[in-house]
Amino acid sequence: MPATGGCEDWFNIGLTLLDSLDTLLLMGLDEEYQMSRQWAERYLSFDSVTKEVSVFEIVIRATGGMNSAYQLTGDTIWLEKSVELADYLLLSFKHTRTGCPPTSVYIGEKRAKMQSDLVDYSPRSNPAEAGTLQLEFRTLTEMTGDRKYADAVDRCMHSLTTALSDKEPLCTDGFDLENGVFTGSRVSISAMVDSFYEMQLKTWVGYGKKDDELRVAFERAVKATFETLVRKEHYHTYAGEYYKGNPNSFRHTMEHLACFFPGTLAYAALHGLGGGIHGKGSNEYIPMARELTKSCYAMSRGMFHGLAGEVTDFSKAVPKPKRGQDHNLIRPEIVEALYYMDKIDPEAGNKYKEWGEHMWKGLREYAQVPHMESGILSSTYNLLGVGQGHLYHSGKLHSFAIAETYKYFFMLFDSRPPSEGAFPLTDWVYNTEAHPVRIVNGQ
Ligand code: DMJ
């Protein structure tokens, strides 16, 4: 909560700090990094957690952040702490028939007090939460040599991918942890499913491109997304949503979250998917990634302040945020797409950097909390209000803004060679929270 200097204590572990470590390192903010390290040495303890935690959120932000910090610095404090957390979480993979963990668990002191890690057990989860743990736990196996982390997440991912098929390549937004079937009815590439598809690709890339089950699931899902979720109207190509079994229910809206997809397509092309070679030649993914990136940028360009809404309505010629969803949480996905396209699209030129510059300026001017020191940004509401005076700032900055949004902006504009600190996409893979780890070829 930068506007008040306070914080929202979600899991009682210093989550923003852990989520920010590799951003500090990337940007050369050494003093801030050292302060964070000292804090962790003195106070970071997963044994003393007193609240329930979301498995997905703590893994992508804390495990992901600590794994990257360890790989970037070699400082064993991050490996030890990451292992401490993962050992608590491992237990939760054992409760269900699919091998996927419940969405929330107790760890640390809270677990000791409740004499169980189970919070009000419900077999309901969703593909994103169950299917976005693999990269982080496989990295732990890589770093410790202990198979137990990879084995746990591989079993869960296998349950998810085998619930898909040639006939049903796209999932709905729920997953039954006992019966291993998708529940719910919304079909999209947005909330509750997004990073499941992203991780099929990234786990395949991250671990030697050997896992054909993941590659096939990803390629099938991309094909079905092109065929059933992507529409082109009013000069814009966008990914909407529909309800399973009801072809007339298609909605011409696209979530900010769904803008992870063009970057993921570009990364897939770079790693040899979509035909052609490394995104060149007759590759099918790059042209689609270009179109979708343009529409994602249009979510920002169409607004006088340049702040894209949470959900954008593409049913009219000029895309506008959907009423009631006209807020901006400083999410990363649009600039994430610009970053990947800038590095991968052979026709990039300066275009994506220029678009990014426009977005960055809008953010600095309009997400700025009025009357506060320059650079105090927060989530902004009422984007459809007319004029700057109508914007409302909540004062809250989500940790993903530092972990991802600021990092992608920085890397979009960063022209340093890898030897000076950049992460080449041929050698590194980012988890869904933009924490980079080295691609392992031999596994
Ligand atoms: C992040 O925590 C991750 O990118 C996640 O996959 C989706 N939601 C936020 C950012 O929008």
C-alpha cells in the first residue's frame, strides 16, 4: 500500500519482498536487494506462518521469486527457504486422487495449531491453480537433486492433461480434484485457465522439450483457441469466451489476463512450434501473435489515459472497457506481450517499444496517486469516467506489478547484451509471475 506506507498482510511472509527479488537484481538495485536479503535472514520463516495460504499464489510468487534469486545470486539462503516452503506444500499434493493440491492449505504454526494442513477440504479447484506449479517444483528438483518435487507436480499435471483430448482440447474453468474432470462451463483463455496453457508450453521448453504429452496438449489448445475463441471484427482480432454446449453464448470481450497469449505464442514459435523455423518462414503462430498484440495494445491506446481495463468490449469499432470492469490493476500481460514480440517478431522494428513507451507514460501520469511523491502508483478505478478528476486510486499496488509489469517494461527498453544481465529467451524461461529460471536441456 505505497500510498499509506502500510501493507496488506496476505500470507504473513513478506510476499511483495519475495516477489520483487529478481526485479531488484535485474535493475541493479543492489542496496534494496541487500536490505531484502537481510530481512529474509532475520525474519523469513515459513514455520511461523499463522494464516492459511493459497497454494498457487504462494508458489508462483514466493517459490518462483526465491528460485530465481537463488539462480541469479547462488546465495543458499533462497534455496533453503524455498525448500522449507515446498516441503510444507508437498503434503497437500497427497490428499487427492488426482495428485493436485487443494486451493488453500495451512502451513507452519497454523498447521501445527489446526493439526492438519487441510482447510475446509473441497475437491473444487481450477486448471490455472492446479496446473501452474510445475515449473517451480521441477526447478527445485533440478536445484536439490531430489525427485520428490518434480514427481508431485508431474502427477498432477498428468491428471490435468489426460482430462483433455483431441475432441475436447480446451478446458472449462473448474477442475474436480477427486474425479479428474473439468467442471464449470466457461471456455476461455482468461481467468482460472490462462496459465495452465502457458505452463504446458513453458514446462515443455524448460525441461528439454521431451514431454510430448505437454507439447501435444499445448498445440491442440492453440489450434482450438484459433478456431473457436479468436474472432476478427472491426479490424480487431481478439480472444473472447463462450459457455460449453451453447454456441450462441459467445462474448466479444477480452480480459487483460488473456493478453499473456500472444507472448506465449511468440515464445512457442521461438522454440520451434507453429511450423517454420524459430518463428520465421511459414510459422502460424507469429501472425496471430501480432494481431492479438495489436488488439491488446488497443485496450490501452483507446483510452485518453492509456490505462487498459480489466475486461475490454470488442463488439464496437473502438474497444472500451466493459462497464463495471473499468479498472486497471497494473497487470503485466499487455507489456508482457510487447516484450516477447519485441524480442521475437522478425518484423518488430521499434514498434513494440514505442507502444510500450506510450503505455509507460500513461501509467506514470494517471496511475500516480495524486499529492504523493512521484512514482507512487496504485490500482486505478473508474476508467470510463470523463477526465482525470474521475479516476479513483485505491492506493494498493499488487506485488505482480513489481515482479512482472515493471520488469517487462524494463526488459522491453533494455538493450544490454546477456553478458551484462539480460535474460535471452533461448536460455531462460519465466514462470507465470515473470521469475526467470535457466532452461535445462538434459532432463
Ligand atoms: C499474476 O499473478 C500472474 O501473472 C498470474 O498468472 C495471473 N495474474 C497475475 C497478473 O495479472
